[in-house]
Amino acid sequence: MAFDGDLTKSTAAALAAAIKAGDVSATEVAQAHLDRIAKVDEKVHAFLHVDADGALAKAAEVDAKRARGEQLGPLAGVPLALKDVFTMKGVPTTCGSKILEGWRPPYDATVTRKLREADVVILGKTNMDEFAMGSSTENSAYGVTRNPWDLTRIPGGSGGGSSASLAAYEAPLAIGTDTGGSIRQPASVTGTVGVKPTYGGVSRYGLVAFSSSLDQGGPCARTVLDAALLHAAIAGHDPLDSTSIDQPVPDVVGAAKLADVKGMKVGVVKQFDGEGYQDGVRSRFHEAVDQLRGLGATVVEVDCPSFDYALAAYYLIAPSECSSNLARFDAMRYGLRIGDDGVNGVEEVMALTREAGFGPEVKRRIMLGTYALSSGYYDAYYGSAQQVRTLIMRDFDRAFADVDVLVSPTTPTTAFKIGERVDDPMAMYLADLCTIPTNLAGNAGMSIPVGLAPEDGLPVGLQIIAPSMADDRLYRVGAALEAALNTTWGHPLIEEVPSL
Amino acid sequence: MPAITREEVAHLARLSRLDLSEDELVHYAEQLDVILGSVARVSEAVQQLGQGQDIPPTSHALPLVNVTRPDVERPCLDPAEVLAQAPAAQDQRFRVPRILGED
Amino acid sequence: MSTSTVNLPSYEDALASYDPVMGLEVHVELGTATKMFCGCPTGFGADPNTQTCPTCLGLPGSLPVVNATAIESAIRIGLALNCDIAEWCRFARKNYFYPDMPKNFQTSQYDEPIAFNGYLDVEAAGRTWRIEIERAHMEEDTGKSTHVGGATGRIHGAEYSLVDYNRAGIPLIEIVTKPITGTGEHAPEVAKAYVAELRELIKALGVSEARMELGQMRCDANVSLRPHGREKFGTRSETKNVNSLRSVERAVAFEIRRHAAVLDAGDTVVQETRHFHENDGTTSPGRVKEEAEDYRYFPEPDLVPVAPAREWVQELRGTLPELPGARRKRLQAEWGVTDHDMQSILNAGAVDLIVETVSLGAAADQARKWWMGELARRANEAEVDLGALPITPAQVAEVVALTAAGKLNDKLARQVIEGVLAGEGSPQDVVAKRGLAVVSDDGALLAAIDEAVAAFPDAAEKVRGGNQGPAGQLIGAVMKATRGQADAARVRELLLKRLSS
Ligand SMILES: [Mg+2]
Ligand SMILES: [Zn+2]
């Protein structure tokens, strides 16, 4: 029996089932997505590198496995777009930076290895803000990614390529990383689902570090269940990552299937509403909260006063760690080298290479971090920021003593225009206002689409936040809300992409 | 507190090995001044919200301690593969520009 | 540029006006099987870059995981140095750019070392000095650069460098003393004795071979001077990477003289790092940095804190071997030797040789006699360390056993040792080949006695008459006849018996 849907518009769950049942081959699925990429990526520019050979080889392997009668995993043969911040042996990994142009890592990230082991078909590497620093993917050294909903708008960032690939039907699944919102904010502005797992839930081994204490890899998809399937595939303890939690992965797939909020207590974060929030974002957000009430959840308002300072703390902690993490890009062992003329000493070559190889946002953050860690400024900046982190964790603890999950808009506005904020770093940074507290506290967050803003017709995202290692609650709430909204609209939000 | 000068930016650039142009020095001085002016609120937050309590800094949200590995060998990389990625190599070593004299 | 010794005051003159203050920082490479933060092997002498992985090469995306054995070794070192062991401590990043250092930060410990507040007692100049330990912390080593072009192997004038990262990430323990004051003229000697004692301790713990010639242990020596009677310390210099005991002593002595010259001239000492030159015993300044180093330490976010359980620390305390100082005291008592003799044994590097010889059955006084007498003399002649002589404690024990059994006398034993040293085989082999065994056949001895009596009838008559004086002449004749291979005591016994009957 042949698969009767559009392969590229199908969910990952449906594709996996069809491949397993023999309704369609993994090779056909991979080829359909490669064709779609060939057709639309010129406009979207979600990918930095398409690994057609690798993808088709993996698909053929899956088909052969099935032919031999071997058991296939829950995502076997499903295509995926990998953010270019994860190493993949022999495949170019640039992190959106000139300084890593041409680098082919000699090793696989743990996430990459797990995807391979799950027989997921990796289509290629997606565009991103350089070293994951940004909220618009405009900071990529390889050009901007465009939002499939409106090609003049940003797809969010830093993982704009991953989310745009989903919204453009180039892949049903994608991997992102979220340091201050880089999975959730792009998900929000592209009408897709993105999850930042609990810090330590997904291994960071092979994830090129931006801010080690905040970075977390996670799943991106078009549905909550697909995200859960991917989450389950990549999560789990990794002895190669000292900050990996050695506990069983919460049953996220079960929770997504449960899709029930009856009896749950939902807290609406008081700080993330009002001034600075687009009207359409607020209205869709509040409608969604009403839906949750209608589904049997209790809704209360929660006060988290420290959240007003989260952005400031983040823009000290993340740059501080990045200034150190990015020191290794020095032209000695890999990547770009500029100015090695036999006259320049090693210091000049390092400085010339880093000057040429890093973009303005990366340089800005490196210097900001260097400043914050300098003797004389450390206590006032880095030290105080770490104290604010303590306050934020206390606010979360207090909140979660009373509620099961917190909700807020994912980002204050819908997708803004390309170029609109590039010269105003502070305005750009506001895009992560609501997502940052979760990174600082290490707990789990999800963004799901909750409709289109009436004024611009662009997707609005709702953020769900759960305590550490209670990631399953995200899926329970997200799946319930998704089902209710689909019923309301008569179809999933992301059924049509206007501009493609 | 801020009001960061061009000279301070030049110092930061030297510390972080960035060969910034004159224009960049001026431009970053302006931008860093704005950003630092804004993020300096963290000290104020600690005073206002901390209300005189002891607030320890949190460098990591994880409650983990004592994560170690046994002293057991793992496979190394093939040096040929590693050096193939280097900007310059010689005699199975990374070739780097001259290091300014220590003696 | 090296400071010449020509214009420096003599050591005695320097000490006449100033008190030296020292601070010693010793780095020890641990002898773990794998590196500090990755599973690469640590073996010495491998081909370049064959002992590397993403982590110790600092490849993008790589992460560190702490070697459990390195932590254990650090705690054991801390305990042996009488330190407190932190209940909770962290790694930090020390940020600076250097091509040897793959991440351009060193993962080290900053304000939270694993061990702190200890001491080590050191013997020097005839007394005990308590050297207080500020801290012992864990960190990682860097790679190794070879400089090509220009003067051979020197960094200065090189055209380029080649880097091998095999050593990058090998675990190091850095042991830092508190300021060492009050050593006066003995400062260089105390510094050397401290490093020597520390090396013995590290070896006794079995955590490192601490071979200074291989860079497994290296010392940074901080020296400053203050005028007699002044409380405040002077400005210090830090002489880096001094890698032998003798060099530690020489570097400290040189810096004392150099500082004195600067201060005598009314100038101020510059706080700087310096390099020691083995060839002429001088130091020269390191590269002058345009601006003060700012390492921007912060807690390493890729690692979690180390919080050694108190029970575990107690357990480790129980595994400490007898430490060198205590062992020396015990041996001295067991051997019944004076402080002076013990010091000679130590200086000769004979302690372990004697202990081993005794453990193979030799009496302590005999073992000591041979090692500190005949063998020490021969080592001296050959200008080698005692331990480098081509004779083993087992062979010495064999010589002692043969002597005790009456099969060798002292004179023969010396010949046997000469044979062993000449490569003629084991003591038994030498005895056989050279025919050196004591003549223990009474018949043969009696025949020789009879010959002697016949040859010296006057002497024999006197002995018969009760005057034993001339017996020596007769014994000598017997010894001569047996080419020294007779047991003189037995000869005397047989002779007296013969002449009394
Ligand atoms: Mg050190
Ligand atoms: Zn390694």
C-alpha cells in the first residue's frame, strides 16, 4: 500500500510508521525532502550544507534493514536537519562562522551519534547566528535565513535555519540549541514547536560551546508528538559530558500522547505581559490560556520579580563564558589562518585571524565578556549576574512549589523585518526576554504555536516552562493545547506556508 | 559605572586577540557603553531583591558534584586525520608562526 | 640578556645586609594512566600527537571529564603534606593565549584548591625547617613546542614552531609554599632540601616518578630580599621551570645576589619572571609584558564541583605509606647510627640500597659498612652515584652472607666486589673464577702451620713458653702461604692448639 499523503508535509511519526509498514521507502522519503530543499532553499536558505550522499546512504541502510526484517526504531528513516553547531565526522561544521570555514570535524557529537544510531536520516547542516549568538540568524557569516511565512522577515535565531527548514517543509525534524532562547524563539516566529530540555538532559559533547552553563541541545518539529519522539532519541546520560544528568529521561512521548491538563495548575508569569508586547501576541497568548482553563487546568498569576533582571544577567554570563570558550579559535590547530607571512609572530596571526574570522556580534560579546571577567569589574558584573541567577532560581522554586508549569508568550513580538534591529543590539536582545530565565535556572521550556497575530498574520508562540527533569509536563500541556487549537481552527496552524 | 573609553576597548581587544580597526574601536566603545550601562542593573537587583540577605552566586544551575571517569584509556584520534585539518603541519606536528621570545 | 655575576656582591656580602624570603611553587606531573580530563594515555616518548583526542586538542565541541585517580592522588598528596582537604572545591579557567595551550585557557584551580594549609618538615644545615604549604591544587599541563630556525631550539630568533600536544592535559599538582622566612644564609640549601624532600614524598606516595630531568617535576622559585629587621617583604622575582635540585639551589643563590646588587645601588627590584641558565648559573628576565597579566579566572562551567566525602578522605589517609621523614627516623633508630652518620647515608643516596640489602638478609651494620665504605669510595672514584654502580643490593647481601659464613674475609670480600664491579658475574662466580674462597680445610692449614713453625723455630718456642706476642709472625707466614685466603682467626686457634700440645 502506498503512502497517500504529501511526504514533505507529513509528520515524523507518520513517516516512521509508513516506512516501518513498507508503504514508502526511506529512500523515497529522503529524496522527496532533498527535492524540496532543491526547490525552496534558494529562497529560504535554511541549509549551509546539504549532505545528499550521506542522507541517501543512510536511507538505503534503513531500507536494507527493513528488507532483512530487522526491527526499526521509532524514527528510523525520518529526515532531519542538524544545526551547524554539532560536530558530524567528516561533514563541514562552521557554526555560521568564517573562522571555521572548511573544518571537517574528526568526531561525532553525542547527539549526532544518537541520531545515527536511531537511523535518523541527516539531510545536512542548518544556518545559524554565528556561534549561536543572535536572535535573527542575520549574524551568520553565510547569509541570512528567511522566514517561510514572509521572506522579508527573520526566522528567529540563533537556530533560524532549523526552524525555517521545518516551516518550509524541507525537513520534518530538526535539532537546535538553546542558550537564551535559540530553539524556542525561532519556533515561535516560524509557527513550529521547539523544546529546550532540562540543562543536562541532552549531552553537550560535540556541541560547539557558546555559553557552557546555558547551552542545551533540543528537538524542533512541527508537532508536539514529533518533538517528543526526537527528544527521546537524543536525551539521556552521557559520560563524556560532566554536566549530563544520570537519571532516566522523563517519559516525554507518553506525556505527548496523554495530552491532558485536567487537574494541572498553570502559572501565568506576571512579568511577561503588558508594555513592550505586541497586541496580537498578547491576545493569542491569553486566548490560549483560556483554552487551558477550558481543558480543566487551574490558572493563577505568578510573580517572579527577579525575571526583570534576567536579560541583564544573561548578557553578562553568556558573554563571559563565550569570551573563554571562543579563545580556542586561534588559527593554530584548525580553521582559518590569516597573516602567516613568516614575519608576523603568533600573537599577530591570532589577532588578525580572529579579527577577520569573527563577525561583529561575536566580537562584541567576546569583549563584553572579557570586560565582565576583568579584575576590578568581576564582582560588580559577573559576580552580581551569578547572584541574580540565584534569585531567579529562587523565584522558580517558589513558583513551582505552587504550580505545575508556568506559561508566557515565547517572545514579545512576531517575526520582525530583516535588518530592522541589526544596528541596535539592545533591541535585538529583547527577543529573548521571556526565554532567558529558563536557561539561567536550567529548567525545561517549550514553545508551541498558538495562532497568528491578527495585525500581521504571523505566528505567535506560547512558552511552557517546567521544573528540571519534569520535561514530560511540557509535552502534556503542549499536546493538549495543540489538539484544542487544531480543533478550534479546523486544521493545524502550520498547514500552509504563505510565501512558498 | 561604565563610560567605557576607546583605550579600554583597545585593551579588551588586545586581551582577546582581536586586531580591531580604528573605526571598530570607536564603534564598540559606544555600543559596549550602552550595553554595560544596561546590564549594570544586576548589582541593583541584588541590593533591591536580596534585601540584605546572603545571596550566594550560582555559576551553574546543576546540583551535581563529583562527576569523574575511571583512569582508563580511550582511543585517541588518528594524528593524520587531525593534522589534515590544521592550517599548517610538519613532522606530524602543528606548525605555528614564531612565538615571541621568552629568553 | 643574562645578568653577569661579575658586578654582583658575594653571597656572604648580600646576606650581611638582607634577609631572603622565598616562595616555592612546584609542579608535579601525576603518573596516572590517562590525562586529567580525557582518556588519552600519558606514556613518555610516544610519536608526536598520537596521544590526543578532541578534548586535549581543544577541538570545538569537546568537553572535559575529571580523572578520578588524579583527584585521589591530589588528596593523598594533600594529606601527606598535612593539609586540610577541601569539603567542596571547583576547577576554574585561567585565560591567556599561548599556542601550547589548546583551549587558550588552562583548567586549573583558583581560590578553591583541593588541599590547603599544610606543612613539610625538611632537614638542612643540621636542623629541621618547617616549610608551610599554602595550597596544593590540580591543573593540566600544556603541549610542547619545538622552535625551528634561528639559534638551535631556542625560542628567540626562531622562524616558526612545531607543537606536539601529547603532553597537553597531563594532570599536574601544583604545590605552593607560604613565604619561607628566617632561613638566612641557608635559603638556597633549604630550597633544595624542600624540593628534594617533596620529591621523596611524591615517590613514596607512588603518585609520580617525579623525575626532574624529564620535566615530571619542576620548580618556580620566588625570591625577595628585605633589609634586616624589616617586616615588609621586598619585591619578588619568579625564576621559572628550574628542573634539577642543584639548579634550585643555584637559582636562589644567584637571585639573592642579584637582588642585593639592585638594592645596594638604590634601585628597585622589578617584579618579573626570570629564566635560569644551567651553563653559568645565572638568570635572565622573561619577556616584558606591555600590560599586567589578567587571567580572568572564573569557575569552569564544563565541570561540576569536587566534594570529597569525609569518609573517603579518612580512608585515603589510611592508605598513606610511611613518609620519608618518619621512615628516616625509624631507620636511624633501627640502625643505631648518629645524626651525622644518617646524614652521610642520606647524602650518599644509600638509604634505599641499605634497606634493600638488609631485606635480603644482611645485618644492618654490615650492609651499611659495605655501601658507605668500599662502595662509596669506588662510586666517588668513578664519579657516579652510589646507585649507579654496577652492583645490586642482592649481590652485596651475598657478599655479606659469604663473609658471615666464614667463606670470605674482608680482604677477599673486597676482591669479590671488585670482580662484580668489573662485570665478572655474581659474587659466587667471582669467588669461583678467581679462586678466592677462604681455606677452611684444617688439614691444609695445619700443614701450613707446621711449615711456619719449622721456618720460625724461635718464635714457636716463645709461644710454647706462654708468650703469645710472636704468634703474629707465625700467623702472617700462614696467611702468606695461603695467599690470604685463610681465616686468620681459625689459623690463630689452630696454631695455639698446636704449640700447646
Ligand atoms: Mg599553575
Ligand atoms: Zn585526549
